[in-house]
Amino acid sequence: MAKTIHEINEKIRRGDVVVVTAEEIIDIVDRKGPAEAAREVDVVTTGTFGPMCSSGAYVNVGHTKPKMKIGGGQATINEVPVYAGFAAVDLYIGATALPNDDPRNKVFPGEFKYGGAHVIEELVAGKDICLEAYGYGTDCYPRKHIKTWISIKDVNEAVLLNIRNSYQNYNVAVNVSKDRTIYTYMGALKPNIGNANYCSAGQLSPLLNDPYYKTIGIGTRIFLGGGVGYIYWHGTQHNPGVKRLGNGVPSSPAGTLAVMGDLKQMSPKWVVGTSFQGYGVTLTLGLGVPIPVLNEEIVRYTAVKDEEIVAQIVDYSEDYPQGNKLSLGEVNYKQLKSGRISIKGKEVPTSPLSSYPMAIEIAEELKHWIKEKRFFLTESVQPLPGAESAVTFKPLKERPVKE
């Protein structure tokens, strides 16, 4: 019997909603079958906790006395450059932004100890952070310089606004070069395929539990950074038309989400500045999406297992940097999570960049919110673009400019 989101929300209000995590639904479907599971379960919660570079936050710091137009000028927070090309006192902090000539990033060559993601974490934690800004001065905004401490309690708005999060599957990264370790956003990769790094919660990951975006869309309410957030668009590099398995799961990176939420609700437990040796900084973020069990088809998708999700093994020493779309083979997430896989006849240790235990905790927390009537589901106002859409991920078409 089909259900609606309205009917599920009514069950939440009455206190008789049945919510399980994406890990728990697997056993229920195995024992009872998808038809009975669809009748019994109302919501499946998902979760992921991992590095998400395409993240950032905007803040409105409030007007100074006398007034100042930061927009069009220069600004830093804790010496990290922030974007000020808006109106007078709106600023955007990019997660991967790095301070100029900062001694914190010179302790060891290739170390990156501090950047925009750390500013965001400290903002969420309620710490004092130093804003310094310059303006050019106008009749209505005469002030030209300010240096002051601010905190999340001082600013008007503080909003996490991320243009690409929660990738629907991703590469397994290796290094086929013979004699050098390489440093990437997938971590340090040892030569001669000495290790393999991956980054996904697998069977708990949101878009792998709704591979065709049947319930996840624009306007979907989510767990974001320990608070409530929303999906406001498909993320950049959204690529729904890739090859898929029979269960709908893409076998390479596919869909992405653009998300936002109030930083004042969030927790530094789930919003963490992270340093990658030899690469830069990123924001490690907790994100969870509730999937309403509207029918048997949806519950089949949510019962996906790690062994039913495959990823491509990609060389990051030569193929990836040069933009070559080559795969050294496929491996499933059960194999990846075992700690060792076989590549070209060689046994290789694996390491996750995302935390599966933290993903479980997110799914459990979201489940608790729903059962406690603190979180209701939303109808999406528009679906995410699917394989039938014109949305695809294209490389830059270079057109040389004559000097």
C-alpha cells in the first residue's frame, strides 16, 4: 500500500511512526521481504560524515559606527581571506581558503594547519575570531578600516551554504607511480599501489539509498552539521547519467547535493576543519537525509548492501591529474571495508576518509529526532535532475586567448 509524506508526518505527530536506519532496513527486508517492510516501516534514515571541500558559510556581521562598505574591499577572518563582493557587511568564507603567508602553515613543508574550514568550525564552537576589513570609503559608508573580535553570538546571520556535498559514490584512489608518495584530496597515496583510499558511507550514504532521487529533491529537510538543513539545488558536478547497476546504484561518481542550514544550530562535533598534508584544508561534515518509505520500490532501494555498491579504482598519479577517465577495475564496499582488496593481483590495504561509525550515529540521531516529534519530513518542490535531464558534468572547454 502506497503512503504519502503527509500521512507519514501524521504518524510522527501521533507518535506511532516506525523509523529505522539504512543499516537496520537491510535485515528487515531480508527477514520479511520488501512488501512487508514497506507496510511496516515509514522512514529510513541515512548518514555520512566525511570531507566535503565545496563548502562554505556566509555571515552578516552587522553595520559599524560610522558605517563601512566592506563589499568591494578586502577582508580576512583569523587572517584567512573571505569573499566580500556583496553589499556592505555580507561575507562568504570558503572552506578551502588559506591565509596568505601564515606561519601556522609553515611548520613542516606541505603541512596545512589552518584555513577557512577551521574558521567555520571555530565560528560554530562560539569562539572569538578576528575580523579585519578594508573599504574604499563613500559618502554613505565613510569608514575605511576595522579590526575587531566577533563571534557567532555577535553576527546577524551565519549560514552554512555548500555548493556540492554528499557525492553519490566516488573513486577509490591509488598511486601507480614507482617511487614517490603523492598527496591528494584523497589523502596520501603510497607508490606502486601501496594503499587505496575511499570516501563514502556505502550502504548508509544518502544518495545511494535513493539512487534515482525519487524522494530526495529541492526543499528536502535534512540533518546538517548537527542542526536542521535543507537541500536547495542539485550540487555542482551533478552527473546523473553515468552507468548504473541493475539496482540503480551508479558505478562511478554521479549525483550531488547543494545544501544549507543555520550555523547557530550546529555543533563543532559535526562541522570540523580538517588538514590534508600536501593538499590543503577541507570541511569534514555530518549530513543525513530521511527517506520516506512511500512504496515497495523505495524500500528496495534503501535495503542496498555494501556488496551491491561498486566503485572504480583510479590512478591519482597520472590518469586523474591528466583528466583521463581510466579505471583499474571495480571493487565493492564490503571488500573496501574489509581492509584489503586485490588490485592487479596485489593485496592492497584500504583506508576510509569518511567515518562509518559517525555515519551510523547521524542516522541514529535523525531517527531519534523523528521519533521525538522534533523533525518532520518535507515534500520536495522539485526533483533533482535525473538521467533523462540535460544536466551532465563537462570538462572545461579551453579556448586560448591571444595576448
